[in-house]
Amino acid sequence: MPLIRVSLRAGKSADYRRAIAENIYGSLRETFNVPENDFFATVDEREPRDFIYDRKYFNIERTDDLVLIQLTVSNTRTVEQKKALYRRIVERLGKNPWLWAQDKLAITLTPARPYHPPITRCSTIRP
């Protein structure tokens, strides 16, 4: 189950935010073979004072439309699949909601950890 997390500056419409999440999910389906209906996303809007970034990182001009994308996925994809995912996200978000490539700066993949049942320890406290 991939988890999509998106952060952007406050003020965009619900349709705009949904388009971002849906196009990232579509990119995951196309490049990572994510199954249909395996769609889980959060979109966090931040006030300008809480959305902090360097407007000229790597000498690339960024606007207030910057979108930060974090994906948590299983660590089973090849480097080629990851590159294809990045390209596809940029392509799809460039068409809907018409984001400039430089405003999709941070696309990070976080490997999901394998599930391990929690370990509970009980101890008796004696006076």
C-alpha cells in the first residue's frame, strides 16, 4: 500500500489538490504496477509562514506553487522504475493541474518497513 503525502501552500481549490493526488497515484499505477483502488493520500496545506523553502535551490527558480511530494512504498522497485515514476509524475502534473516542472522539487521515496507485530512487555512493580 503506497502512501502519498503532499504539502503545498494554502489557498488551492479542492479540485486542484485532488488532481495532484490522483495524478501521483496514476503515475504509481503506470510505473510501479500499483493495483487499482490502492489509493491512500494526504494533502496538507500550509500557511506561508509554515511553508519554507529555498526559491533558488540548485539555481532553479521556484514559485509559490511549489509542491512537496513524499511517497512511502515497498523497497522492491528498480532504479529504472523510480526514474520512470519521477518522469511520469512531472509529466502528469504538468498537464493537470498545470504545475511547472521546477515547482515539483521534492519527490522523495521512503521505503516502507516490513510489518512486525508489536512486542508487549509486562512487568510487575513491587513496593
